[in-house]
Amino acid sequence: MITEKMEEYLEALFKLSCEEGALTPTRLAEYLGVTPPTVLDMLKRLEAEGYVRYLDVTGGPPRGHGKGTEKGRGKGASGGAGRGQGRARREITLTPKGQRAARTLVRRHRLSERFLTDVLGLDWESAHREACRLEHVLSPEVEGKLAEMLGNPETCPHGYPIPDENGHIKEEEEIKPLCDFCVDERGCIARVEEEEPQLLQYLASLGLLPETDIEVKDVAPFGGPLLVKVGDTQYALGREVASKIWTKKGPGRGGRGKGWKGGAKAR
């Protein structure tokens, strides 16, 4: 039987699989804030239940000659083979069963966020925290009624797509981080990263919400901040913050619509 902790790992694996980069135990441990041995123990359970595959993948040539390395790499990494021989690393993939379970969790989480912000008026960082609890207890019937009541929304308050009842995710428009904008470039905020409560509170206080139009007025040299314009107001944003704001082309539908009521409370 799947446990709440197993579900948390599946959801994390799904989110990481949507980003660039290999899906490794080290990366998963960093994302969840746990130790690699803890991750390895859970991966064994998930693999035994048929939710993930945990396999050796051939990589590039080993860095050294005859140096001891972590378990799972090729023979050339443990001595006796030359640089031309590849090494293996361990990567994780979700099985079809794991994909279905993960997408169901993501759907319930993001529908819950919509309900908590649009109906109950919670600020969006609190909604994210509460949705982490609700996603584990919603039944399929309640999930369906919730989606129907909300009008089958396509995105969560942070701008991430909501899988439909069959687990399908609508193909998204091309997006890029705000930190890659040039001077006088305009766009619309598509989403903001949802895992940092303080960041969500800060962005909400500035009105930097999904579907908000934004324009870069200046870019400081040597990795300095961006001067951005939202409405009639200008703000200086550091590169790290700007890297967590994803944009798309064209005008938005107005970020002070759904989700703004909750965001305003964060001021």
C-alpha cells in the first residue's frame, strides 16, 4: 500500500522530471532536503512496488585513472581501465504506474491551491502549504467535484499546469526566465517557482503574479539587477529572483485576477 511519504517522493520525482538534468538520487535528496541514504532506502521501496526504475546509465569517460569512485560506475572508474572507457551513473525513471500516481497527486495539489486561493482567499504561499496536506486525502469523487466547481482550471495560482482527469497535461507555450530578458523586452509572467514561501510572499507584495505584463527597462552589468516595469511602477530585481520568474510572449490576462486576492494578504 502506498504511504504519504511515498507519494511525496513520487510528486518530487515528477516535478524534477519536468526540468532539465538527469534524475539522480543526489538531485532528489537536495530537492527534498534529506540525506542520500534516506533517498536510496525509499527508492528501494518504490522500485519494489513498481513505481520507479533505478538503473545504471552509461555516461562519459571516467575522470581519473585507477581512482576509487562511488558504487554504480563502470569498471574503468575502479581501476584497470583507460580514459576511453565509459562509466555508469544511476538514474531514476517513473514507471507508467508511477507516472499515473504522481500526476494524480499533482492534479489534486494544484486544484486544492486553486480552491484555497480563489474560494477561501488564502494567500498563495499558505495555499501551497495547505495543499501539500490535502493532496493525500482527496478522494477521486471529491477531486472531480472540486474541478467542476472551479470550472476545470488549467493552471494553479503559481502558473503551473494542472493535469486533466486522465493525467494529460496541456502543451504549454514556450517560456523563458526573466533573467534572460534584454533591455526593452516585454512579456507576460507565466509562472513563478512555488517552493520558497518567502519568495512567494515577496513577489505577491510587488504584484508579480502569473498573467501580469512585465517589461525590462535596464540590465545592470556584471550580473547586477534588472530594472523591471509592472504597470506604472518600476522595481529592481536581483538575478536570482529573476531566474525564478518564467515568462511567455504576448500580453497577459491581468495578474490581479484569480489568485491576487490571496497574494494581497501577503503584504
